[in-house]
Amino acid sequence: MSLSGLRVLSLESRRAAEIETLIRKQGGEPFVAPSVEERALADHSDAFRLAEELESGRIEMLILTTGVGLSFWREVVGSGRADAALRKTKLLTRGPKPSAVLRSAGIAPDITIPEPNTWREIVEAVRGRAERRLAIQEYGRPNQQLVEALREQGAQVETFALYRWELPADTRLLRQAAHKLSRNEFDLVLFTSGVQLDHLFAIAEEEKLAEEVKRALAERVVIASIGPIMNEALAGRGLKADIVPESPKMGALVYAAAELAAGALERKRAVSSGS
């Protein structure tokens, strides 16, 4: 199976070129509309507060959620100071990207959570451990579910915001994507994060196309989701993934779509047409 003849929308940003290549290799016609920009906060108070908390020994475990955030922090406070502070505490990493940043500095994480690398795996990894004073290096937006679940275990939790996910400065391609969806000009959409969906609908609402975009996703376009957290984001908008890969990785998402999209598209459109 392949994506041959299928019009494929991706909302990937940082890895836009990579996913476009993967789609083309599978024979699809890609339209990549970057939807997210990672921006360091202008106010660096959390970055320096995190360094001070680590240096004082008040933090018993630091939960590192993204490689981007960790890199931003090391740049802001200085890599030498940051790396010395990191060596003073236990380190838990959410997946391979923050682990790679640590290893580039000669530091090994104490715990790396397993796939699918969601906040739930973090909660289970911490359960029963002696460390009770925890710090979370947030990813692009707060995760109150994670904070509350850790506090329910009796942990003291502080969060540190180092960057935020925002709409890209240039939204022209994203606006084109919303219009194309509304006109049923895609067969498949690949989602790798919930914020992509949020930003797509933010633009669709600005363009007064939100209902048409939702209808297209619900009835005419196959939705491929990278994993459980993305599935929850879809469910929050009354949508459901048609394809979910076994492994929450971009390559696995494209390969699963190549294998399953044609059949899923036929079934989905048959249901929506009532045939």
C-alpha cells in the first residue's frame, strides 16, 4: 500500500521538510502548512528561578518534558551553570529529545519514560519514589493534569515556563489549508500534536470556516493521529482518529497512513454518503 494519489495535509513546523519528504516517498501529494512556532519567553525569571532552585538542592527531581525547552534554558542561564545545576538532582526525561540534549552535555538521565511518552507515563514513573519535591520544565503550554496527578501522590510540584507555542508569524499556508479543507481538497491529514489542531481551528474561526473544517474532518478526510494525547485533543473537538500508529513517531505515522489510508478513506466517505 502507499499514499499514491492521495492529497495529504500536514501541519508540521520544525520538521516540515522531513514530513514532506516522507509523504512524497510514499507517493502522496503533500501540502505542509506550518502551524506552530516555539518562542522563548521574553521574561526569563522562570529560567533563573529554576537554576537557583536546583543549585540550592530544594528540587529532588526535575522532569524535563522537551529538548527544545531544555536547550532554551541552557542558553538563557549559560550551559556551564545549567549543567552544574542539573547534576545536583535526579532527572526524568519524557522521551528521547531531552535525553539527547542531556547526553550532549555529558549527563545521563536517571529515568526515561517509555512510549507513548505522555504525562500518564510520567505519573507512573514517579509513583512510589522517594523524591517528593518535584519541578516540571513545561513544554509549550501548561499541563495541569500532570501537576494535579503528581500532587495527588503527595508530591510538592513547581512548574517552570521557558517557552510557549504560538501561531507562526506567517499564517498564509495555514489559512490556505483551512480553505482547502473546507472545499474538501484533502484526503488525509496527519496530526502530530494537539496544538496543531488548536491552531488550525483558531485560523478556521478567523476565516469563518470552523464548521466546514470540522465537517470535512468528521466526514471526508482521514485523520491520522500520532498517539493517545493527540487522540484526546481530537475527542475534545468531537473528532476521532481513523489511523493511529503502534509507535508515536512521525515515520511510523506516515507508514501507518500509507498502509491504511486508502481503505479508511473509502469507508469514511461511504458512511458519510449513507451508502
